[in-house]
Amino acid sequence: MHQEIISTIKQRREHLGLTQESLSELAGIGLRTLKNIELGESSPTLRTLEKISDVLGMELKVTVKTPIN
């Protein structure tokens, strides 16, 4: 997963005073899943990112680009 997204999730969580455990509960995802995301060890699904961004009060924008050949 892109390092910028990882940093943004972690910084926002800490800014709001949320622990990994509380964010995972509020977002309805597993604690291990969140830890792996923040460590950059797994790539979350779009749905998981939506859940996290909803709790963190962030807007999730997705851009799909066509490859240039």
C-alpha cells in the first residue's frame, strides 16, 4: 500500500486520540488487519478503507487511470 495513505491513516488516528483497538472496533475491522495496514504489511480492500475513513472523518477519493501503452 502506498506509504502516504498509511501515514495519513496513522496520523489522523493519533490526532483524534484513537488507539488501534478503538479504531478497529469503530470501523468494524479486525485489530490485526488495522495493525498490518499501518505497518504496510497488507493492502486493504476499498471497503476496508471506506470503513476506516468514515470513522476518521476523512473523504476517500479513488482515481482509476487507464494505462498508457
